[in-house]
Amino acid sequence: MEHSLLVWLLPTLALVAGVAIGFLVARLLPNAAPNRTQRQLDDIQERFDNYQNEVVTHFNSTANLVKKLTQSYQEVQDHLAEGANRLALDELTRQRLLAALHSESAQAPRERLTPPRDQEPPRDYAPKTPNAPGMLDEQYGLKK
């Protein structure tokens, strides 16, 4: 009985001592893996936050530029309309200029082109007449 108690007690004590030593070593070492992993995670999170801020800034700048572009386009349209009103020699010319100016801005979007459906795909061989010898024929290309 004493022998079986010793068989169980010694490995159990060794296991408890090993766990305690391992825990102390992991806590006392400054370059332990959990701290390094946490620092890496914090670095990645900071880089991701910076990236998100850059994306938001980029799209805000793009929106402002598009807004300016739209305003500039409207100013050009107004300038052209004013020039057509002021510089046209007669009423007919003025009406034609204004109609051309407004027809470009109100143009309907073009339809997407689609290839014809009945077109045969290209062949990877040359067609031949019904009774002519094919390229694999022994007499093909020989003069008689």
C-alpha cells in the first residue's frame, strides 16, 4: 500500500511543481510570448485604424473634387448659354445654339452593344470544297 501511494504521489507532486515553475517563468520573463503577441496585435490594430482614416479622407476628398467638377461644368454650361444669347446674330441662330447646348446635357445613355447571335465562331481549320483532297490526303499539294 505504501508503495502504491508513493507511485501516485511522486508524479503528482512533480506535475504540480512543474506547473508552478512554468507559471513563474512565464510571468517573470519580460519577452514572454503573450506580451509580444499583444504588442503585435496592437500594432496591427493601429495600422488598420490609420488605413481606415486614410480611406475616409480619400473618399471625402474625392467627393469634394467631384462636387467642384459638377459646379465647374454647370458654370461652363451657363457661360455657353449666356454667350449664345449675347453673341448670336439672330433669333434662329440663338435657338439652334441653345438647343444644341441642352441636347448634349440631356442625352440618353447609350445602349450596350451585344455581339450578333447568329455569327459562327472562327474555325481552326481551312474549309475545303466537297470533292477536293484534304490536307491529310497523300496527294494534297502535289502537282500532277
